[in-house]
Amino acid sequence: MGVLEKELAGGVLTLKLNRPESLNALNQELLARLREAFADVAADAAIRAVVLTGVGRGFCPGQDLNELGRGESLAETLRSRYNPVIRAILELDKPVIAAINGVAAGAGLSLALACDVRVAAAEALFITAFTRIGLVADSGMSFLLPRVVGWGKAFELLALSPSLTADQALHLGIVNRVVPGERLLGEVRLLAEELACGPTKAYGLIKRELRKSVTATLEDVLEYEAWLQELASRTEDYQEGLRAFREKRQPAFSGQ
């Protein structure tokens, strides 16, 4: 069994970080496997939703600190290993759900924040962690976190690095839902299957709209929406949606 488990069923690819002895800390091999996996997802039309979770007690505590100090600078590590994974998740034209089964800290929290929907087990913990070893936020956290919780709260979480419970994370909007741990994967599976049966190309265009909106003017966004709506109207799923509406039935989207 490798450091990244994969399971494809019903259009849903489940990716499990599999280094339970380290609570699934990120090392060079795991980051490489994640990058490869998301590249494969982007190229495979049969995959219409992704679930990202961890094996064992942890989701991901961030960088495996035992791998630091081996010659490569932190800047180069981020540029070559972490940043491509974060971009791959954010830019993937398919929905990605984080099933946060345990602690999510440092770059592990960044990994969760890059996902489109985050569902947490009741026992999960959330920690920015970087200042605990004298570092600053990375792996997209300084971009993603303030857009979720606001500037002031983001500074507090990054500077003081408190441990947040799942309910506190829910209150701040860091996660979308909290469920009992024994129900986590079942609940996430139902959500992923619902998304996998939806208009996949429309979901991808929605992700593009949201990315654009964080840096664009209103006029830019209005024009971008018009352009993307034209693209959406050319999909098979749009035609199926119209037919289903006229025939008073549920649409059977193909993802095309």
C-alpha cells in the first residue's frame, strides 16, 4: 500500500493520505503522488468528484518536520512541491470535498482550505501552526483563510495559532458541516455522489467564477459571468436540463 490510497466508484475518486504513523504528515513522496493524482483527475472524464481524507487518526498535520533541513530551501520546497498541489486542487474543474477526520494543521489546513467543501468529524482539530515554529503561512493559507474568516480573524489565527474544535471551525466558516466521526465518510460519500451526478462542467465554471471574483472589479465579473454562461449553454448538460424541465422530470446529467 502506497502513501496515497485511491478508490474510484460511481464517478467519485477517494484519495486517502496514508502515512498514519505521522498523522499523514506531508513528505516529498506524498506530495508527488498528490500532484500526479490530481493531474489524472483533470484528464479523466469518468471522475466527476473527489474526496480527500486521511487514514487513521489524522487528516494532515502539514510538513513532516523530520524531512526538513536536507539541503533544499523552504522557498524551493514550496515552489516545487506544495504550490503545484494547491493550484491543482483550486484549478481543477471538478468539485473536491475534504473529509477532515482528525487534526488539520499547517499546510494540512491549507490543503483542506483549497478544497471546495469541507466536512469535519466532530473530534477534528484545526491549527494554523506556522508561528509555533517561527514561520509564516504558506501553501495558499494567507490567500484562502482571510477570504473565509476575514482579515482580523485570519491574523489572530495565524499569529496566535490556537487549536480550534470542529464546532469553532464551523462557526467561523472554515468547515461547511460537522458530523460524528463514525458517520464522516458515509456523509461525505452521499455528498460526493450527489455532486458526481450533477452538471460537472457547470461546477468547474462556478469554481472559475469564484476564483475570478476575489481579485476582479464588478464590471470584470459581470463580463466574465456572461462569457462563462455562454460556455455553459453549449454543454450537453444544459440541453438535458432544459429537456428535463419541459418534461417535468429530474435531469440525468452526463457531466458533458
